[in-house]
Amino acid sequence: MPYYFELSNIPYGYKHPKGAFRFALDCVLTYNRIEELSWLTTDGHRVGGVEGDPGWEIERRDSSSPIDEPGYEAWPAWASFRAHVPQEECYLAHPELFMSGVYFYGRVCSALERYVRAGGAEMELAKALLARLHEDESRWSLGRPPYVHEAAKPIVVSRMKVVSICWLSEAACEAEVELSDGEVSCVVFSQPCAARVGDEVTEPLHVLSIRHAMLSDQRQVVIKKVADSELMQNVVARVLDAAKQILAVGGLTLIVEDYLPGGLQNGDMIQFECARIDLW
């Protein structure tokens, strides 16, 4: 039973930029390897990684490890954890992921909460691990600088905040999340949803399966659902970075996963429909 991420049941799962970690963490929980997860989440523990078939692995870089320590030369300065899944076995679009401690521990807590709700075989051990991780939250960074999304560095207009969460399935951690910059609001899909009301979101939202994309004469940005019962959205946005396909609707920052029309320039207005917008 998958507790965190199931590639076969989540659209676009194989394209997910964090798919390697989600796949590996789901294997850890599915096979009830909670004790090993406890070792992995303990800074300085002699066990610095977990692995399994078909060759996935998650490894930790301790807070005491310098940037130039042998074996970590390729790691970004901010990274404390790395997940890898062999591409020839699972065909993930992103078989490797480096993670900050804050991201890693936050997602592990979200996955453990789902494991406990599902009545996992090592539920009591999982509860104890959750309690310890929350007690140690102030040390999640492992003394390293925070990670800033490369696409977000030059173009975030303002911070988005989580206004409300409507659970579609708590068991599957699926939710519709309302975000706002104070003026513009939108409802997005999130799975697994680890967001909480009041959280700030700085990474771009992900636009999936666009159609009817064209330059727009409108100067007023728009983002709204086609119908309350659907996830499809109508969008009028400003192009922030045409090369990276990054758009803005007020202070909401979007990144398009499909191809936009050629010839777009930064500052252009564009309109389109999309199957949904995701918070990852």
C-alpha cells in the first residue's frame, strides 16, 4: 500500500521533479522500515542512508560534514539529503533530487502522518519518530543555508499564502488549496498536501496541460476555475521569463510544464486554459 506517492495513480507522476524522493520514501514506508528512517533522520548517526530495490537510495550529509568532504563534491552547498532512483528501472524524468534539511524533514513528517492514519504496521514507532522530529524542528536545517528555487530567485513578485484547504481525500492526502497574494486568489490541486493554513509559498505553481494558448489584448490578469466542480482553469497572465516559461498573475507565480507558443517576450500578456494548477 502506498503511503506517500504512487506513480501509477498520480497524473504527471513520472514527470514530477521530486519523483525520486517520493518513490524512495514510499518504498521505505510500504515495507515498514521505520527504524531505518529513524536512523536516517538522526544527524550524526553511523547509518547515513537507506536503499532498496530496484536500486533506489536516500542519503544524509551530516551537519559536521564540510562542503568539500570527499563524496559530497557534487552536492549543492545547501543540500543535506539526496534521493536517487535508477532511471533505467523506473524511467523517472528526474531520477535524482538534492534536498535541504527543512524540505526533507517536512515531507517525512507529512508521509509519517499519512502512515499513522493508515494504520501502518509500525505505527507506534512512527508516532515516536514524528514526535521527535517535531521537537527538533528548529534544527532541521542542519546548519546549512536555505534553498531558494532557481526559477524563483529572479522572478517571485510577492509571497503567496495558503488561505484555506479543502480535503478531497485525507487518506490519499489530496486537497484543493486556496492561495492568495492579498489581491489575487486561486484554487490549486495538491497531492500529497503538506500545506497548512497561513503557510507562505514561494516556489512557482505548476500549470499542466494547457490549450488555446495565445497572446492576449487584456491587461487585467485573471485566474479562475471554469466550474466549481472542476480543476480546469482560465488564465490571463504576464510573461516573466519566456525562456523558463514562468508567468505571473499578480503575485502568484506559475511555471508551465507544457510548451508555450514560440515568439513570446518577457512582459507579454498570454491567455489559455489548463487542466489544472498544482502546488508541489
